[in-house]
Amino acid sequence: MLLLRYLLLIIFTNLLMNAFAQQDVEFHLNAHLLQGKNIIKVKRDFNDPYLWVLAQNNEVFRINSIDNTVTNYTAFFNIYNNFNLIDIAGVNKDTVFVATNSPNVIAYNNGTIRFIGVNNGLTGNVHSLGVDYSGSYLDNLTRRIPSNHSISIATATGMHHYDYRQQVMLPGSSNVPTTVYEATYRAEMVRATEAGNFPGLPFNYPAFALSLGTYGGYLYYGGAYGTINTAYYTEYPARPGIGFMNFYWGTENGLFQNGTAYSNNPNSPQKHYLDGINVNKITSLYGLKSFGTPQNEGLIKEILLVATDKGLYFSNSGYGKFSTGPLNVYDFYFYADIGNIKINHVTSNNVVNTSPVCEDGVWVASVNGLYLLKPDFGKYINPQQYQAIQFQNQPFTVTQRDICSGTTTTATVNSISYSGNSIQWYKDGVQLPAQSGTDLIIDKSGDYYAVLYDPCSTFHVESNHLKVNVISSPTADLLYPDLIQACSGSTINLAIATNPNFQYRWYKDGALTGNITGSLNTTQSGKFKYEVSACSGNWISSKEVEVKFINLASPVINSDKTAYCIGEIATLSVNVSQSPDYDINWLYNGAPLAGKLNSTSISTTDAGTYNVYLSSKILNCTGPPSGKAISFDAIPTLSIQQSSNTTFCNGETVNLKATYSNGNIKWSTGETSDNISVTTSGSYSATVKTAAGCEFNQSINVNFLPNPVISIPDARLCEYSREQITLTAPAGFAKYIWNGIAGSRNFVTNKSGVVTLVVTDANGCKASESITINNYCKDILLPNTFTPNGDGVNDTWQIIGLSSDLSTLVKVFNRNGEMVFESRGYPTAWNGQHKGKKLPAGAYYYIISTRSSKQVLSGSVTIIY
């Protein structure tokens, strides 16, 4: 009954998972080794074909993964039966390290056993260990210390790194409990809790020792998450090393997943799989690595492998796939061929020294021995042709090419789609012997494709197809006479029979025209041909056909004069000579001129329009006409008038106006306007001339009278004494204007300055003069301060301009109106004293007056000490 329930559970689980899954692989049980033994750990060395196996009861085995030969190494470790062996890591076929449940690691090297323990700096009980394939590790999360030959040993006190070639412990161990979760040639993951705890939630901090750097993120544990047994990560392959990673960890509550971009936030996107099943180990398997690149997923697969207490589970591929967040979305499938037994450990098997990576199997460590599973991806590959081949230097969209007989084209396997070296080319479904390279040179028509083989398995896929058509060489016929003549302005069409499989191009005078159609239109003379090609670079040429357009010139009519007067004879000629190829035709006002055919010149006295054109004697072609209008002008009339009949004085302006019937005017002054202005006496003439050269002229005399002359000398006076003077102008003038006011010949003034006089004689002519009157009296300068302190500087009140005038009276008063100084004239400057005593500093007031003048000067002067 229990067995029946177990089988029903397996069937139901498979049905449920297949209802939603997109399975990528199925596994076939290839071998069952060490049957009946409880296999604890299985670790594959990736530098040679060997793997190391740790079984219960301290049993150690080495297996050759090529022929599955098992070698028992347990006897070498029997002397340590007092220890419990818990983990294993092989370096090569002769070197392996085994962890004990103590601060010791047993190192085996080609028959020699030694301890790595406290004496080597190892502290705390060993938890796990692994080979540092990446050649780098962290020193307390602060720096990376390179080492290509170290063993990572995780203990209850920290992470230690042992150089197995130098047999020394490397510096920089961490100081908190840690774990080696994964240590393979392409992924390393350790627990590093130096980073501390996320507030309110315990966590682990996994650090990745990668060739591109070290990256980390959070794994949650405790509570609903449980205790972490194992952890793993996958990268977004197209962008390695930038933190686009998925984290996975297994506990007694199943498999959990988050992404580095959100792993420090407990509310970020998470996934939970295999709920309630204890997970012991997580790793992954690559498949079909030859069929794509990190930038182009192609057919590449990455399958998660999960060892649990209830059997082995595997996922659909997550290679290069991301959902709306940084998380892959997985479905998991139960591997029923082993059964619902406890799987302790799992690792992938690879073929040594292959590029790209070739992982061809899975080693499963169970309580009932070691199983080898072989993956099969072919069943789940879309049967459609795989896009992998293309014409050289052409995109995938070009799937068919036409080539000329005798030429070749090359098909090539795109290295992005397939990087393996197992290729077989086919033509029309038949294998091409010895054609297994990445390039195929094709010279025959057919349907071509390649079969591409996976170096890790029997899987192979048929590529997309390319079709080649070999075309026979065409002929080029241009069925026209060697010479085609036409009138200028017409169009000649050259047409050929075309084939849609051919290419065409036209030439004019040996140069490509850009026309690639089956016909050519031209309006220009030249030699034309075309070329035809059935494939690129192989052209066949037609004969040349010359097209010649008769281009009759437009003759220019020339006249012996630009214009004519009535009674003259006009002579017209053309700039062409007589020719047997064309006729010269004359027209007068649109009608042919009798007797003038082929004349190169004519004479006429008739006004009108004359035209001439050329006509071909070969074809019915005429050239554009040329025309000329002839006119005969009448003799013009002319009269001149001046602006006034009165007399004019020198300096005035007279306007002269010409009135004429036709033509253009020119004055004796050189001016060409109808009106001119003159300012000097003389005879002025004008000539009117028509376009035909007909002239008429007339003249007029203009006389200007002289202006009067006056000369009055400048004068001077003393304004201070109010002196008056009289200015006298010459006698005999009709008017005298002084400073703009009419007066007599005399003018009286007591002011200095300029006096203007304008006189007018009996003819009305005027003259003007300006007389300057200067003031010969000196100015009076009155200082407003002085300093009578006896220092010899500015001790007296120095007034300039009074010393020579004895009629001047100077008086000084204080603020109370009391006079403190008085002087007739100013022979001696005031020293600031009154009655022999110094006056106090301050302002004093003066009054200065003279008998000869009514002017009184007053103001203040200040005494300063």
C-alpha cells in the first residue's frame, strides 16, 4: 500500500509539473556506481577527467569520468577513523583535501598524507572547503589577494586560504563563521557575515570570487525561510560582472530565489519552490554551449540541479532569460528514475580542455550510491531549421543569390550562432564529402545547408537553407543605326528587350548615366551604349549608337547705328555666314522680305521690326528667331527761360529752365537735368540730342552786379567808467542796419562786444561787417578770506584793480555794523586790525564805491587764524 501511494505521488507530481512547464532537457541514467553506499559528497576536478567521492564511514574514492573506473583510497584515511570526514575537494588525480569535523584538514598527495591544522594557523571546526578556481579571495571583504593554487577552508571562526603548492596558509583570514557553498571552475560562492545583519531579519551575505571582480547580495534565513544548507547563483550571461544575478538558497523549507538588484530589501521580488522539501545542494548544468554566445542566447541552456531529501529535481533553462524583474522564472521537474531517495550532493561533469564549455553529465550522490546522468536536449529543440549560416558579408535576410557561370559565392557558419567545430555541409539534401569547415565555396546551383553537431552529445541540428542559382551569360543587342539625327529640342528613345533576372546600366560618352532600366531618353548629342549582367561584377556591353541633334543657332542682328534720324539709311547685318547646311530668312513686321533670302545684310529707311532665323536644309528644323526694332527720330525743339527778369547781385542764384520736345539735354556746365542754377555772370547754352543723334541748341546771357564795400576799424572803451564811443560808417548808402536795427551812418555804444553793420546800395546790393569793441579796463579781484597770523603768507587782504583809482572808497564793518577799516584808494592792504589791535576771526562786510561810477561793490571777507 505504501509503495502504491509512493508511485501515485510520483505520477501526480509529474502530471502537475508538466501541465505548466516548458521542459528543456531529459536525463538518462548512464551508470550506477558504488551501489549501496551513502555518498556524502561528489566533487569534479575540472582540470583533468577525475572526480573525488566521499562516502559514509570515511570512505574516499576517485573515479575516472571517461571510463567510470573507480579507485578506492579509503585505506589511506583509515588511520583517521577517530575523525568524521565531512567534505572533500580534489585538485587533480593525485591531490585531494578532506575536511574533518575538527580544526583539521587531511591533505593527500600521491601517496603522502599530512595534516593542515592549528599549527598551520587553522582555527575553529571545519565546516566546508573547495578549490579556489578563480584565483582570488577576499580579505575581510576589504581587498582581494590573488592566488591561483589555494584551497578555501571555511570554519566556525572564519575563512582560511591554503596555498597547496607552497604548503603555507595565506594571510587575510576572516574572523566570523563562514561556509563554502560552491567552488567550481565557473562559479564560486561563500557565506561572509562580516557585513552584519539586515535590520529585523537575519541574513547571509554571499561574496562571489569571480574573474571580473567580487559581488554580493543578501540571502534570508530564519523563521519561514529556515536554516541555509546550500546556496548558488547564476549571472545574466550577456552582461557578466555587473550585478545582474539570481541568488538561490536551500533550507528545510525548500528552494528560495531573489536577485542582487533587490536582495537588501525583504519586500523585494522573491520566489519559493519545492515548499516543505529539505534542499541539500544547488548547482547548474550548461548545455549546447556551442550554439550561441553570452550576447546571443541561441540554443544554450542552463539547468538548475537540486538535491533534496526526496530525490533529484531539475529546472527548465534560465540562460539569458529574465522576467519583468531581475529574477528568472523556473519550473522544476522530478527525476523519477532514481526515485524518492535522499540526494546528498550533485555536480556537473565536463569534458576537459573544451571551448566553449562542454558539460556532458551530472553526478548524483545519493544514499544508495553514485549515479551518472546524461542530458538529452534534442527532444525539446524546435524542429525548425536553426539560423546559423549566411552568405559571406551578407545578413541572414539574404537567403538566395544569383551568380554568373564561372564565378563563386561563399556560405559561412556564423560564429555567434555556432562556435563548435563539428559541421557537415549538404547540397540538395545530399552530404558534400570533405566539406566540414566553417566556409563553403559554392559554384553550382542548389539548396545548401549545414548540420551542426554538439561536441558534448549526439545532438545535432539542421541549419537554415541558402539557395544559389547559376545564370548563363546574357547578350547585349542595341538594334539602332550607328547614327541617329534629330532636331534640337526633340527626344530620342533607345529601348531594349529586358530580362527580370538581369541587371542593366547605360553609358553616355563612356560614363555611367545612372539609368538601370530597359530604355533611355535623351535630348543631348552623344555616343550611347548599355551593359547587361546576370550577376554582380560580370558585364557584357552592346555596340555604341551616336545621337546627333541639329542645333541651329539664333543669329544676332547688328545695326550700323543705335538710332536714326528722319532721312538717314539704316544698315542691318547678321553674325552668321552663308552655308550649304541652312538658309538665312529675313522678315519685316512678320512678313518675308522678298529677294533677301540668304542675305547677310540689308539697308532700309522704313521704321519697324526686322527678324531673321536659320532653317536646316537636311531636316525640317528651324532655329530660334532674332529680332530688332528700327525707328527714325524727328529734329527736337528747345527754349531757355531764367527765373526772374530783375537785376542780380554777386552771391545770388539764378535758375535756368530748358523746355524741349524730345531727346536728352546737356548744358554747357555738363549738367543733364532740365533745370540748373548759376551764380556767376556769363553765357549759358543747352543742347538737346535724340537717340538717333538729332541735335538742337540754344544759349542765354546772365549778368550779376557787384556788392558794396565797407571797412570800419575795431574800437575800445572802459565799461567800468561807463565810457561811450561812436562808430561811423561810409556815406552814400541807401540803408544802414546796426545790430539788426535801422539807423544812420553813426552808432553810439558804451558796451564791449561785437557790433554788426549791414548796408544797402542804390541797386539793392548789400554788404555787412562786424566791428569788435574791447574793454581796456582791468578787472577787480576781491579775495573772500585772508589769514593775518604773521607767517608771511596771505597776512593781508589783497584787492587787485583799485590801487590806481584814488577816487575809490573802501569800508569794512563788523557784524554789529561798526566800521573797523576805511581807505581812500587802496594804497595799503588791510592787515585785519582795528586801532592797532587784531580783530577776532570771523566774517566782515565791505562796501567799495567810486565817484566816477555808480557801481558799488559789496560782500563779505573772512578772517582766519
